[in-house]
Amino acid sequence: MINRQKRVRVAVAPLEQFLRKVKREIGIAGAEVTVCLVSDAHMAQLNEAYRGKSGSTDVLSFPAENRKKPMAIRRAARGANVALGDVAIAPETARRYARRNGRALGTELRVLMLHGVLHLMGYDHETDRGEMDRAEQRLRRRLGVA
């Protein structure tokens, strides 16, 4: 976990702990996942470069490999030391969304981390007819993230 932004105060240690919990719950405890907290300006650059969309977004995922179908949760990598990829999160945007959704920033960041990791595993809510959303909701309940 890397914090490369300075505008929003973020407690990194609890997020690192949550990421370890997510990886254990999904079955990828040994997998490499990097989460980087970036400024809105940097996120806007990433969003433009990789998605062709202007402006910042809350989370972007950069999988190490493209998967034809998602890795199965709980049987994913069986703890193997595979590199899944990187997740970028913009705490400034996350804070705005958290306020809009009536959530604490820490909760919003956890939701975004889980969302990003699922994308690294090959889930795609834009094309999968609700499969990612169902998996995410189930995991949010198990992980205690509202």
C-alpha cells in the first residue's frame, strides 16, 4: 500500500490490514496486489490515458494479465505467489462519494479496495450481467463493510 497523495489524511495501516483480510477471504493470500492512493489530478491523467475518459474517478484497476473469465473466489490462486496487479484509489473523490452515500471515508476506501481487487481477478461489472456485483455484495457482508 502506497500513499502518494497529500490532500486527504488517510490511516494506511488499517487499510493494509483490511487488504490482507480481503486476500485471505477471497483465497489469494499469497498474491501480490499493490494499492496506491493518488491525487485527483493523477487519477484524471490515468483515467484519460487508460479509459479515454476525462476527470477523476474513485478507483481504477490494472490487472497483471487479462483473464477470459474471473478467478473463482476461495479457489482463486490457492495462496500462490502470483502478481495480480495494481489498484489506484483517489481519496479526494472517495471522500466526496462517501459523503454522498452517508459513509465514513474509511468504509468507502475499503469498498473501493475490494472492488479493485475483484477487477484484478477478472470481474467486470460492465459486461458480466451482475456477477461482480453479487460477489462484491456477498464479500462486503462477510467482511463487515456496509
